[in-house]
Amino acid sequence: MRPARMQRIAIVVPRAALRDALVKVAGTGCVEIDGVPEAGEASRGPAARRLQLLRSPATPPMLSAAAPDLDDLAERERADLLSGEAELEAHSEAAVERGPVRALAGWCPASEVPRLTELLKETGGAVVPLRTPRGVDPPTLLTDEGAVRKSFVPLVRTYGTVPYADVDPTIPAGIAYVVMFGMMFGDAGHGALLLVAALLLRAGRPRALAHLRYLWPFVAAAATTSIAAGFAYGEFFGPTGVLPVLWLNPLDEPVRLLTSAVFLGAVLLALSYAVGIVNRWREGGPAGALYAASGVAGATLFVSLALAAGGLALHLTALLVAGAAAAATGLALAATGIYAGTGGGASGVVQTGIQLFDVVIRIGANVVSFARLAAFGLTHAALGGIVWQGTTGLAAGGPAAIVLAVLVFTLGNALTFALEALVAGVQALRLEFYELFSRVFEGEGRPFRPWRIPTADPTGDPTGDQTGDQTGDPTPAPGGPTAERTADRTANGGPAQAPGRGMDRTADPGTDRTANPGTDRGTQRTTKRTEVAT
């Protein structure tokens, strides 16, 4: 439950091998290099200038394994390779030169360092581990190995970037979300439909949602908890009587459901405080964990208020007094931490009092907020009950009314499914972010952004399995630009040209390449160089 361990490294290579080393680094896609100038700050290198002159649409960048002829790339309008060379030029500017070697500093996942080291050996380079600079936090990379973890990661990333020192809450957060969703979407029939949707998503259907295929375990987990809650409530497309009530009927026992929802919320808040204490310790040491409102001080206040409320409800004076004493301790710890962060003096005292009041109010409000689990569970059951009552009422009207009853049952459940799935999904996300994550996190980290560009083979096509990742369609469409250039190369015996140029040469072969095979290419390159110089 920690982000991937990052290693501070220096890439050291001979000056002549810098380009080869950078091509390998970009191909691995596992290094974030420091000091790379932004697009507006980078000096315009030869590739960047030629790219600027092209009017071709933007394409994913690629790199040639060997240093290409930039004039030839510009002539063939290879914006992808020119874009890759422009990025390589910007990364080269970040290199520090010392005698015969050049070096770049950056971050790399510790698990990828051995592989990167072996690749750079081919260029005569090396990977040198460095100490993490003081006051600098490494970038955060959440591991997404495994189908379940990968489907839960977007839930955390949507909230923000986990600080590198903090706990990675991906799996607990995903479990909490699907449990809350299931409690609000408690219907075995609707949960079964959601499970079918998850299986279709896993199969890549519909095609428009194929890019979301990795989310299918998340949807399946939400469907499973909905089915379980449906069995507990006795709900199967409403109160149809198909399933017996194993726990409670939401419409018959709303107070019991409400109490259960608040109790579940209190348990989740207690767990979030526990994770918050660990995070504050990792971020600021024992003092940070002790005095933070999301650390020991806040957790003590939360538990003490729960004890006091229990003593008041059960008429137990000893429990009430113990809760009040613990609350005073928690308030004192929290006040110390808050006051230390103010400017001191009278204004600091006033600010401390206001923030303490806010901490107490927020604890009560956050606990009560979990009542929405019961409220929307009741809403789901009520809508299902209305649809079922309408269906049975129409069905009693005779054979002709049965058709209308089936229509009402189908459309009513479709509307209930769509509306309640949206509401339950949004409300579970709200509870996750505002009630739980607000205690787990106090700051935000910096995401790990490695430099990744695929390497093209000598023909200019991407190599390996990088093609699909970058272009999404490794096979050129028949009759597309690649086919046109191939036909042009075959007809003229030379490098393929952009569409239009080849057609001109085909129309008048005797006056173009046949009369003077070198004149056309030389003239075009001279013109292109003149444009670049201008």
C-alpha cells in the first residue's frame, strides 16, 4: 500500500552517444528527465524549425533509431519523426557536459533501473544512483498491476495525486466505494443487469467504450455488492416477492436502515483517521501525526465524541464523563497544532478557536452525511415499489392490460436503473472524496511523467508493441498515406513523396526524373533549406 519506489538517477553517456542513449530512454518510457525546457522556452533546433514549416496535422511523435536526414523528413512531410527529433533536441538541452561525457538527472522506478542499465550499456553509458535532494519529494507512480487494482486506480487519481510519502489507498478506497454504492443500489435484479454490463465491457462491447475495458472489475464489484444488498432487502426488480427478506425491508424499517448507514459511516471515518495518522507520521514525523486535525488529535476527538454520544444515549454517566475528558484532550492537541501554524498573538488565538469549532462541526456533519446511504437506498426501494404496484394493478385488469403492465414494468425498471445508478454513483463518490479522503490526504503529490516515444524501424514504421500504444492502429489503412508513398516509391525508384508530388511526376515523367534524376531532389532540398534559413 505504497506508491512505486522511485530512484533518483543520473544517466551518464559519452558525448557522441547522447542521441543513441536518449532514443533508448524514450523507448523504455520509464525515466522522467529534469530540466527539460517547455515548448515555449526550448531553443528552436533544426528539427523544430522544420516541423514548424510543415502544414501536416499533428501526429504522435516517433524517433528514428539512427540519426535521420532532416531535410528528407521535411520533404516527405514526416511530422511524426520531426516531432520526435524536436523533443529529443529539447531533452538534449537538459544534459550537462563535463569533458568527454554528458549527463542527465531524473527519476526512474527502482524496479526499472536494472533494465535501463542493461540498455544503456550498448551505448557505453551508465545509470548512476543518486541521493534524493533535501526538500524535494519524488514523483508519485501508483502501481496498477492486476486487473482489480488497475480498475480502482482512476478513483484515487480523480481526487488528486497521492503524495509520495503517503499510503496508496487504492484498494481500500475501491472497496469502500462499491460497498456504499451497493447499499444505495440494493436490488438483485438491477445488480444482475450491472453485472451483465461489466461482462460486456470486458468483452470490449460496445466498441465505443472499448477504451474503458480495464474498468470492468470495478463495475463487476459494484454489481456484486448491489446483488448482495438486494438479497438482504428482498428486492428483485422491486418488491416482487421473488426473494425473501434476509435482513430488513427498507420501506418497513427505515430507522434501522438509517442507524446502520450512520454506523457504517462511523467505521469508515475511523479507518480514514487511522490511515491519516500513518500519512501525517510519514510526512512530518511524530509531531505531525500527534497534533494534526486529521491525525491523533482529530482521531481522539472523533472517538471521544462517539463515547460521549453513546453515554448520553445509554444514560451511562461514566461513559459520558470519559468521552468528555478524551474530547478535552483531543481539543488541546488540535489547538496546539493549529496555533503553531498561525502567526501567534491575539489573531492566532482567534484563528485557532474558529478552526477548532470547524473541526468539531465537521466531525458531526461528516457522520450524519452517511445517512444518505439509507436515504437513497429508501428512494431506490420506493421507486421499485411504485413500479411494481403499477404493474400488478394493471395486470389485474384483464388480458389486454397485461401487455400494458409488462410495458410499465420494463420502462419503469429501466428508468429506475438509469436514475439510481447515476445517483448512487455520484453520492458514493461524494462520500469518498469529502468525508474520507479529506482525512487521508492533506496535500497533493506530483505525478510521475516519464518521457515516452516509440522507435521507428528503418522504413519509418513503429517497432515492437509500442505501435498500438501510441497510434492505436498499427496497420495502415489501404489507400492511406503509406500506400500512396509506397506506390510513388515504386513508380519513381526513389523515396516516397507526399500526396500530390508523386502525381505530378507521373503525369510528366519525361521532364522530371528521367531527364535529370538528381535535379528535382536537389532543387527541393535547396528550396526547403532556404525556407528554414528564412
